[in-house]
Amino acid sequence: MNALSNRTAETSVSDERFSNYWRQIRDSLVRLGGAGYEVVIDEMKNQDMDPLDEEHFTELLKQWKKIEDRIKDKLNELEIVMVVSKEEGEPLAVETWSIGFKFSISFS
């Protein structure tokens, strides 16, 4: 996902990169769903995507990228606070709800 989401500003990927991603996704889905999915997935590879669907999925990728960036920013902020507190020898108790889950960390 990360490699794909970093490409959302671009409108295409190389054929080689697409084939690599497609193969990885295809193999995973076939392992999960069984060999019966193999033919259907192979047929999908060469089908054109409806322009509205393409726009929808492109927007989803952009949203996921924004969320991922916010999580990374929050984790970086947390790391900075942890390092500063550890250097100062202060106990650390951090809690945040801003990214949808709670951190509770303490150093003795």
C-alpha cells in the first residue's frame, strides 16, 4: 500500500511495476480464495475500469495517504516526546486519541 499511495499524484505506473503489484495481489487472493478465483482475477487484469470507479479509487488512495501521513506525524511527535523525557529522566505517560487509538506509555 505504501508504495502505491506514494504514487497517487501520478496517473500511471510502469508496466513492470503494475505487473509486479498485480502478481503479488493475485497470488495472495488465490491463496486465500482458492484456485477458482485465478481465472476471474486474470480476466480482470485486462478489463478497462469505469472512469467513475477510477476516480473513486484514486480519491480513496489519496485519503489513505493523508491518514497514513497523519499517523506518521503523530508517531514522530510521540518519539520526540519519549526521547526528550527519557533524556531528562522524567517518567512519561502519554495518551492521545487524535488518530483513533490510545497510547499509554510509561518509563520508570
